Amino acid sequence: MTRMLRTKPVLQANEAETGVTLRRNITLFQLTMLGVGATIGTGIFVILGDAVPKAGPGVILSFIIAGITAGLTALCYAELASTIPASGSSYSYAYATMGEMVAYLVGWCLLLEYGISASAIAVGWGQYLNELAFDLSGMRMPGAIANPPGVNGGIFNLPAVILVMMCCALLMRGAQESARANAIMVVIKIAVLIMFILIGLTAFHSSNLHPFLPMGMSGVGAAASSIFFSYIGIDAVSTASEEVQNPKRTIPLAILMSLGIVTILYVLVALIGVGTQPYTEFSGNEAGLVQILRRITGATWPGIILSVGAIISIFSITLVVLYGQTRILYAMARDGMLPKIFARVNPTSQTPVQNTIVVSTLVAISAALVPLDVLADLTSMGTLVAFGIVSAGVIILRRTRADLVRGFKVPLFPLIPVLSVLFCLYLIIGLPRETFYLFGAWLGFALVFYFAYSMRHSALENKAGETANQSTNLFINSGSN
């Protein structure tokens, strides 16, 4: 029990456990764009077609509820990130506040969140490539290689594999290069979504918003639970804590700025989408926004532009999510929770190259073989659990370490953290029962690995052993004297 409840000192959480540290060269603008890049696209380009049938026009409320939950959690993230600027995000925060066991399980929630969501996001890339090819040449790739198994004749999703491998190559070049490329891609996709909003306004009919809640508030809650994984950009921002310039100021600002941009665009695109056609015409087609533009304009050029924007968007999201996954593994391996291969940093690029290769390979295999609808709810579960624990961590750290210097403090404490936990619980309850079974199996496997490997290889375990040995030697030496 002592081992499971031991906490990592906050000052230690700010330090690298290896001889090679990560380079601090990411700016506020780049970090904000990294946060935006992790969110915009997942909720709009990929999941909107699945969310609208659940809630109807009320999907607008679903995005607002998810945004409020993300906003409350963002404030909690901002405080912890300004206090504990270490790689690992929720994992590092839980380690400093709730102990090793909770932190370890949070880390596995994050592995679930990032790894599965990266696969889910990459799955939709082939659909938009197909739409672009059709608009340009009137031809499409065979469904067997463009779609995941079980979807429109899909057998092996080749475009998803290519996408993940390209992101892997870019990440191995270095964090600054990845952040710069991501910032350019985010600006492009924001411009594309603004184009969609402006064109959609010309065909907006308020009659399409009636009935507004055809499935009632239960449908709104179910849709909000499913789409919440599109807000993982908050967490991705804090995973860059050890590579950001002036993290105590930059991280809170980047979290709040990226969340504001994301929520506004999500709500506007959802409003325009359900206002231009009846909600019954939405389906699980990932390229639904392209079809809306084709119907409105009768031309191919808006669809071409939006397809290009979606292709860039999904690329940038996959890039950011893979980045976050590798940094979570880096932090856990550095603490001895996972094998040390995940903590090795290349001295030239100062990036965890081997870590990146392993993660990208596993994500590529999942993206090639697993359909989107199997992954989204499980990703939301991992995200919501991690977010709820972070919010509780703010309350605990305020009580246990009131002396710490905080670059940002949550306003209306403790109301905001409590509301954040309650909103997370509300969305968790709205997830399907099967998701709870899969999540339980995932954590069960994690516990087996913890007791078999992590507990004995923990950096805190090794330090405790060293201290015990030093005390024994001192006792022996004093006795002999």
C-alpha cells in the first residue's frame, strides 16, 4: 500500500530523470496551434456524421456541453501545468498529488486516449482522399484499401498507414519542426472551415432546426459523450511542458486560447451543418461536409478545397496525437513505469526516436484494421477519466502543497474543479455499457503489468532501495567502529 500511494515530489516532477533533456523551443503561438490542431477536425471532419443522428439539431447543445466540460477542465489543467511543468500531462500531475497507483492508471487512460484516437482519426483520411480524387478525376480508390474492414468493402486501410508513417518521420526530425509544420496546417484548416461557414450561410434554413430535440436531452447527452474525445487538444498542450518556452505562462494561455478557438468553430460548423439540411440526411460518412457543399453550390471547387483542408486537418491531428502519446510514454518510462526504451532520447534531434517508431507502428496497424465507430466511445472514456482526476488533483494539491508557486490559479476555487468532476461523470454515464466492459478489461491488464513490472522498476522504488542500503551500510560501519 505504501508503494501504491507514494507520490513524486513536485520539484522532482520538474526535473528530467535521464542525462539528456528535451529542448525548450516551442512558442506560445506554436503551442496554441498545437492545441487547436489536436481538436479541430476530429469533431467536425470525422465525428459529426455519427453525432447528428443521435441528437438531431440538438447536437449544437452537445458541442456546447462538451465545450463547457472541456473549459472547466482546461482551467484545472492550466493551474497544474503552471505548477508542475513536466512531460506526461495528467500522469505527472496525478503522480505528484494522488500517488503512484492512481498516476499509473491515469497513464494507461492516456495511452488509451491517444493511441486509439490516433487510429480512429487516421481511419477517416482515406475517405477524404477518395472525395478529392473523385472531384479531380471522377475516379476513386478501391474501397478494399481506402476503408477500414467492414466499412464499404474495406479490407486494409492503406491511406491510414501512409499517414501515420509520414507523421512518424516528421516527429523524428524534432519537436520544433513538427510544431512549425502543425501551425501552418492549422491556419489552413481554420480558413477552410470559415469558408464552409460562409458558404453554408447562403443555404441556411431555420426550419431544418425543428424539431430541435427529436431524441430529447438523452440524445444530446449521448452525442456529447461520443464527441468529447475531440477535445483531447487540452491534454496535448500540457504534454509539451518540457519543450515550451516559459511554461508557467505559456501553457495556461495556450490551453485557454486553443479551447476558445475550437469551441467557437465547432458550434458554428455544427449550426451551419444542421441548418443546411435535415438531420435525417446525416450518416456516418466521414466526408459529410464535402457533400453539403456540393449540394449547396452544385460545383466541385468548394468540395475540392474542403477535402484538401480535411486531408491537412487529419494529418495535423494525427501528428499532434502521436506527439502526445510518445511524450506520455517518455514520462512513464523515465519514472520506471514502462521499459526504458521509451525514455531514450536521440542526442542529435533530442526526440525519443525509438519511442516514436514503436508507437507509430502500433497505431498504423490499428488504423488499418479497426473501424472508427469501435474506437470513439472508448477514447472518450479514457479522456474523461483522466480529465476528472486532473480536476480532483487541483483540490488535493491546494490542500497538501499550498506553498507552491502557481503561475495560474483556478478562479472560484473549489467550485470550478468540483463542477469539472461532475460534468465528466455526467458524460461518462452517457457512454454505452460495452465501453465500460472494454475499459475495465484495459485497466485489468494495466494492473497485471503494474504488479509484475512497474512496481519493482519504479524510480521511487530504486531510490527507496538506495536509501535503505545507505542506512544499512552506515549502521554496519558505525557498529564496526
